[in-house]
Amino acid sequence: MSTRAEPANTAAKDSANTAATLITPTLLRSWPLPSAGSDKYSRGAVLVVGGGRRTPGAALLAGTAALRAGAGRVTLAVAESVAVQLAVTLPEAGVIGLPQSAGGSVGDAGLENLLGDFDAADAVLIGPGLDDIGQTEALLRGLLRHDAAKGPGQNAAPTVVLDAYALGALPRLADELGPWAGRLILTPNPTEAAILLGRDTRDLAADVVELAGKYRAVVSCQGMIAGPPAVGNPDGGSPDSGSSAGGSSAADFPATGDHWEVTTGYGGLGTSGSGDILAGAIAGLRARGTSDAQAACWGTHLHAAAGDRLASRVGSLGYLARELADELPPLMMELAT
């Protein structure tokens, strides 16, 4: 058996054996988000890739959440048959129509249509509304090859946030993820976490730490967050992962370790579209200039706290995922005071 992975595995075990840092309002106030800046360009750009013909709403939810989290600009890259409808429904976003399969799924066909937006984005979210695992694998492979072919001096590569079918395709690409190492954020549910692990989940806190090491990513799963081991970086993310959109250096962040736990959130968050809101919020925060880890911690807390707000007004079950997005701005305002 190769010993190359042993240091990472050892680090993951050591990390999992230490207590997670609890994400509280006090912690977040000591780990503030980047300033609002002077205009939309100072708050970064998000590209959402997804939205097949049968599931355009997932891309809509993710894009809305990114804007509600404060991203300056959002573009949706979706199946061409739903592009116009989404452009009208979310007029604040740009929309790219992508070629689709006979079943309405998005893959690597017409990839060149979105590469300019991919390179210009601060955060790229891939997955909401993708519905064919083979097509999704081809899409991810095409983007990985695009990044691998970049030469020195080209634009800084965006953080890549993966959700839904993009997570399901990831194990198939395990040997090709080099271009995205250290700039991935994964947002699996427990079922998707099991796919990524290649086994059933046992102890979610330890499993999330293992995933972070395995994929060299920040991982948020059902209130548990972990970052890859990073020596000397207090927030557990990549030391140079701050965006040009106006983030602070890692040295400005509190020493919080490399794994965290959200202690709020009701069962009502387990509703259709909720994960799209979470992934979109994290992408929006990342685009504003946070580190990967800060985006995941803040986004996961805001998502859970939004569920709490709705549970108190609507009921613990029955609120809609799209209603979560509207709760994000006032929650951020409260945490800024």
C-alpha cells in the first residue's frame, strides 16, 4: 500500500479527535465579513452552472441566495430551453444558454460559451439543477482541463463550489482534481457525503474532516464544517484563498482551528431546494472576498439561522426554500453590529 496519503490521513484523524469550534454569533462578529465596498464590482462575481430543463429552479434559488448574501454580480449558465425564462424571473442576473441533451441536461457541449465568465468569476458554483451524472462528469472534466491548461500570469482561478450531481461525479475524477486542489468547497448532504467517502457515513463530524483531507477542500455537511489541514493558517482554509474582491488576510481572522459545528437550525431545512440556497449563499460570500472556510462557516450559520426565523413564524415544517434567501440580509446586518 502506498504511504503517500498517510500524512493527510494522520492529520485528519488528529483533527477529528479535537473538539469542533462552535459557530456562534460571538465568533462570527470576531470574524467579520468584508466591507460592502463602493460598487458591485468590489463585491465579486458568482457564476452558477446548472439548471437543466427539468430543474431550472435550482439554479434560480442558488443565484438568488448568492445575491442575497451580497455578491455584486451573478450569472446563471443553464440549459438553453430555460435561459430566457430564468432571465425574466431573475432580472438581476446575467444568463447564458448552454446546449442541452435530448433529455434537457447540461454537459460539456458548448463549454466555450461560459469559459470567459468562469475565468472572470470569484466563485463558481456547479451543480444546482444538473440531472445527468455522465453529462456532469464531462462538464467537470472539461473545466478541469481548461484550468490545467492555463499558463503563468493568467487570471487568478476562482474558488469552485460543488453541490448535488457535481458531488456525485467527483469520485470519478479523483485523479484529475489537481487544478482545483485547495480551492474547492463541497456542500454534500449525508447521502452525498457517503458517495464521496465510498462508504456509509458513521460519525459525521469525523467523516467531514476526512472528506476535507481527501479532496483538499472545505466541506460543509449538515452543520459540520471542516477545512483541509493548513499549517499556520488560523481559519483552516488556503492561506492565499482571499478574493481580490476585498477580503482580509488570514492573519486578521480568529484562531478557530480547522473544523467547526453549527448549533442552530430546525429539521424544516430538509426541504426541496434548501441545499441550493446554502450553496448559493456560500458562493456569494466567497465572491465578496472571504476565505473558503469563512464563507462556509458564515453561509452554513446563516442558512440554519434563517430556518430558525422561519420556523418561529411559519412553523418548524412547511416553509419554502426560497423564503430562506430573504432572511439572509437582516441576519448579516445583525451580526455586523
